[in-house]
Amino acid sequence: MRYRLLLCCLLALICVAFGDEKRETEEETIARCLRDLKSEDVESRRRAAMLLGKYRTPEAEEAMVACLKDPDRQIRQSALVSLTEGPMLPASARMEIFRLLRDPDVHIRRIASSVLPEASGVVLRGAIQLSSNVNIRSGGGRTQAESAEALACLNDALDDPDASVRRNVLMAARFFPEALDYRKLVKFFRDPSSEVRVLSLILFSRSRGNELERAGLVAELANDLEPLVRLEVARLAGSLGQPGVEILRKLVEDASAPVKVEAVRQLAMRLDEDIFPKLQELILDENLPADLRRQLMYSLYNYGDRSIPTYKTLLAGTNPTLAGEALTVLAANKQLNLKPEFFIEYISSEHEPIRKAAQRALQGRIRDLTEENIRTLLKTQVAEAKMLALRAVINLDRSERGAVFVDACMDEDTQVRTYALKQLPVYKPEGWDEILIATLDDQDDLVRQAAADAMTRWPTKAFQEALNGYLPNCKDQRLKVRIEKALKRRPIP
């Protein structure tokens, strides 16, 4: 009996305790934790930081940012983990993240270094890719003094004894707008990890300084066993002026196709005359992957008329996609001053990429199309080419435009015929009214509708009689309404 009474008392105490906790609101819990964070007792502060980190209110986040400066290692780490697990790193925590790169605890430095892109003001989706194509313009909301301090923290972290911290800094420094001290990067050129060597080269390429000195520092990596490293050396050498040219000339003979192509591309960008034959050779090498040949194709742009034979060879090659891009590059190079006739030659190609590229090129030159060009396009079997020609009739004398549309009304393609029929009331060539009336008996329903639609714009007595006979067979309700309105109008003489 006595034991049962004691058990009941214990259960009552537990219920009271849990009942009090349940009655405490979120605001009261946060307020209590904020008070405990000011305590001199470390354990009280630790418990408060652990509990407060579960809340996402502005007061809780502000308190967590303040905890990053706490003298206790556990509290700093608890606050850091809480902030990094949230949906977004608070802006007020960004500078503290950089400062934590100097924390005496390696675990804190690892966590801080892993969120450096966010601390720089960049929101990432997914894993960071190993690429040099990163361009950051934002300053991350820092003052000039804060940027200088953050840069100093990054440079110091390059000497961190922990390899994962160093790697995180190398990976994330691309998202920081200022360049790291390139002399500190040199030691990574001999790192056992090829990824680290590539990252150090990417950051090295952003630095500024004596070109001859920097070229000398990276020259040895042109012999690196890893092709990805040599590829990054080729990209970097292109920014090193004349001292980088010697490195590129060596890499032109590299065993790796991507490295060789990048070296040639970089030299071609400098309008190197000696590299032109090699550039042509690689572009026309059908053993090379198409994406590599495509990269080089744009480098021909700089060589003017000398590039045309190479582009023509591509157009006659076995890769239609590459040929289409060659035609696109030619069309974009206004310095070549290519006439419409050049592109009309390819408008009827059996390969769609080439046809489409020729159409785009002619569309950009539509005001340059002559009457002969227009007639040539209308004789092709390509509907898009014919439509292009019809849109270009504005280049002709008004008397000539109507004749073009009369001829197009007899075309086999429905789209061409319907467009031409709708233009007849605009130009009114000889016999245009008879053509429209006769077309109401056409076998193609869309063509009949186009003719009827054209008549509603100019409702003469003859047209009204024809439309009245067509109306019961019209299947387009909107066109029916227009015909009914045209029939109610006074006939145009």
C-alpha cells in the first residue's frame, strides 16, 4: 500500500512537470533560452543554445549568430550547425563564417569552410561542380573593410593543417569576387590530388601580377600526368600574354584531344598566324568528337575570308549538325559580307540543320533579297523558303509584288497558297478577283477558307454572290460571322 502511494505521488510529480512544459509557449521558451545564454554557467548556455537552435524566428537566429563568438567550443559548434541546417544562411552570419576559418577547433573550421559559397552571398542548388566557368559580380553585401578581412581569412585558410578545410576553401573561393594570393596557391600545384591541382589553377587564373613570373610558376604543370590539369593549364596560359604562348605551343602537340584543342583555340583567339593550318586540320578531323570541333569552329571567325573554304568543307562533310553550325557562324560574321546567294545554295539541303541555318541566315538578310533571289526561293520544294520569299516581296516594286502572289496561289503547299491568297486584296493584280472566286471550289478546305476570308475584306457584288453560295458549307464559325457581316455591307463598286 505504501509503495503504491509513493508510485502515485511520483506519477503526479511527472504529470505536473510535463504539464508545465506543455503550457510554456514558444515565445516563453525562446525568452527563457535567451536569458540562459547570458548566464556565466557554461552548461546553462549549452542547453539554451541546443534548444534555441531548433527555432527559426528572427530572435533565435540573431542569438545563434551571437553564439558563434561564444568562448565555449561546443556552443560555437552547436550554433554553427543550427545556422547551416536552416533553409538559408542569415546575412548577419556571413562574416562570422569567414572568421570561423581561424577557429582553433578543426571541426568548426570544417563546417565553416563547407558553407563558404553561402557566406559569399551565393545560393547554390546541388553540389559544386569542378569548373572554371564561374563569374561572381556580387560583393555579398560586405563593406570594403569586410571584404578585405574575408579575403585575409581565405588566404590564411590556405595554410590550414586540415586537408578538407584547404580543399573546401579552394572549391569555394571561386564564388568570392576577390582573387586569392597566387603565391600561396603554388604549393597546391604539387598536391597528390588532381582535383586540388585543378582548383588551384582555376583560382590562379583569376590573379593578377607579372605575366612572366606567373607563366614560370605554372609551366611545369604542362607536363602533368592528369589531362584535366593540363587542360586547365591551357586555359590559364591564354591569359598570360606572350609568356603563355610558349606553354600553348607545347600543348598543341598534347596527346589529349581536349588539351590540344584548347591550346589551339587559345592561340587562334590571339590571331596567331602560325596556328591557322593546325586550326583547319583539327576542325576537319572527323576522328575528333563533334563538340571539340565545334569549339574550334568559332575560332575561325577571326581569320576573315581565309576561313570560308574550311566552312565550305564542313558543309560538305558527314556531320549535318556541325555543318549547320558552320553556316550559322558564317551568317553571323558580318565582316565576310556574304550575299544571299551563298545561303540560298543550302536552302534545299536534305539535312534539316543545314536548311534551318540557311533559313535563319536569309531571314537576317531579308531586305537584301533581290527579285531573282525571291523567284529562286519560290521555285524550291521547301515551304519555309517560299514563305521567306513571300515576306520579302516588300523589296520589289509594287507592280511586281502582285505577280509574285498570283504565281504563289498555284503552289502545291497549302501554307504558301493561303498566305498568297490573303495578300491578293492588298495588291490587286490583274485577275485577282477571278482567282479568289475560283478558289472557293478548291479541294483543300483551308485554301477555300483563305479565299473566302480575303473576299470579306473587299465585298464587291461578285464576291458577295460567291460568299453567299459558300456560306452553308463554311466550317469555321468565326469566318462564318465575318462572311455574314460582309454580306450585309453595301457592295463595293
